[in-house]
Amino acid sequence: MARKPRIEFPGALYHVIARGNDRQKTFACDRDYEHFLHLLRQAKERFKFTLYAYTLMPNHLHLLVETGEIPLSKIMQSLQLNYTQFFNRKYKRAGHLFQGRYKAMLCQKESYLLELIRYIILNPLRAKLSRSPKEWRWNSYFEIIHQTNPKKTITDDILPMFGKNRGTAFSAFQKFINGGLSSGYKKEYYELKDQRILGEKEFAEDIIKNITNDFEYRKITIAEVVDIVARHSCIDKEKILSATSERLGSKGRGLVAYICKTIAGCRSKKTGKYFKRSESMISKLVKCVELDMINDEKQRQLVADIEQEIKKNYDPCIVRQIDER
């Protein structure tokens, strides 16, 4: 059965599962876990999403994410790319670390949020990696119970859900998590509807009826993106459109291709046709931009400025996104 496009909209709650490629380990030592959590904290600050729970395990991870204005696909692309680069450099390897398509279940928040928090936290126990919730270091429960200042945790939105007073909330949270040890596995919480949705029948039907397409900014032409990139980057438009491989022109085309892919919704094939380049060449240019954004603050700011202009001048709307994973 063909995979259906992801459903993405502001305020959506997702249970995300990302597994190692061919079941290989994604975390080989404590330093690997620590670095991923560092990247997760950076991503949360950059993309402004809410993280309710997480668990990192040797060959996969679970996240419970509520998105803001930035779609989940962009968050996960950045997170997985940055960690894969770290892992590959450290272990002198190449290629994919995670499976090509992470699993993201759109969840009904009102009925499922608390149960999903508990389910994700107790995963290491079900996998027999630990004997109690407090023993597994690499999940949100361990971080919360060992952090004296809850505002310093990545999941600082959890405790307020259990009470206004920290002491009372802390006790209620522990009691709730430990309560899952005796209740066992609840199959009804994990049966998907339409392959993508975890929720009651009415919730799933409403989502499918009204929000079956991804949100993006209103479609703009590649020519318009070229104009915006040229203005912000101070790279002559003629160089961006040039048939040569001159450095500044290539950099400009990379920025255009990146913006087209992440905001304008253009596939690399379409962008390549516009520039009379191969699809693989366009993909390489996009990766170069992503690498530059990791290492260069000026590059990150340049891309942010371009995105901001598009947000300002092109109204958001619902459009079909073709999943390229």
C-alpha cells in the first residue's frame, strides 16, 4: 500500500519514531545520547515547538512533539541531518543513519496526550533496558526527576500539567508514570486510523475531511524566489541564472533550491529543469546550504531573512505537498 502524505498544521501533536537504518545502532555510547539531546534542545529553541516527552534507545528514538509555525518535516530534517553528520564523522562512516522515512502519528491531544507521555517514558522497561523508569538516563522522566530547576529541562511543559505547586506536581507526575507499570499495554491507544492518525473516530474523520493536505506558504514561482535570493544575498541575478559553475552563482542557485524545497514546495526535479541542471546536482546544492547553515551564523540569518520576506508577502494557505522521502 502506498504511503500517504503527512498531515501537518500548526498545533498538531505527533508521536514520532525514528529508527536506525537496517536496525543499526543510532547511539553507541553516552556521548552520542548527550549530543543528540544537545541538538534536540537547539532545535526546540530554533523551531519553537513543544516537547512533551522523549526516549532515546540504542537503535531508535521516540519524541512527542507539538508543532508551532514550523512543520514537523523541517524539524526532523534538521535534527536527523545534524546528528547523522556528527555520528558519521565520529565513527568514520558514510551514508544514512536513520531509515529514510520516520514514523509520525498525528495524535488527538485531549484524549491521548498523558497516556502517550507515559507510554514513551516506559518504553525502555518494555524493551528490558531498565527495571524502573528512573533507571534509564536517556528519557524525559530521568531528566525531570534529577533536575532541580524544571525550567532547564527540554520538556519544561510537563510538570505544570500535574499541578501549580512544583512539589505537588512532581509527586503526581511520578505517581502517574509508575501507575503505568501495573496497567500494562493498552492496545486501544495505538491503533491508527487512516494509517496516520491516533484518535477517536470522530477526530480522525474531521482531520481527513478538513486537513488532508500539508500547510505551506502560497506558491510562488521559482523566478520570484531568484529575485528574493539575489536581493538578500547580493549575488547578481545573472550569476544565479548563469550556465557556468562560478562559485557565487552556484551559491545563489543553492539558496534558491533550498527555499524552493522547504517553503515553495518545489521538487528538486522542477528546480533542476528551471536551471537546466540535473536533479542530483540540485540536491547537492541544497545539502551544501544545509551544511553552511549548521556552521555559519551569517548563512542561517540570511536564510531566516529570506523566509521572513516570504512569510510577510505571501499569505499561508493549504496546498498539496508531495512527500519525497
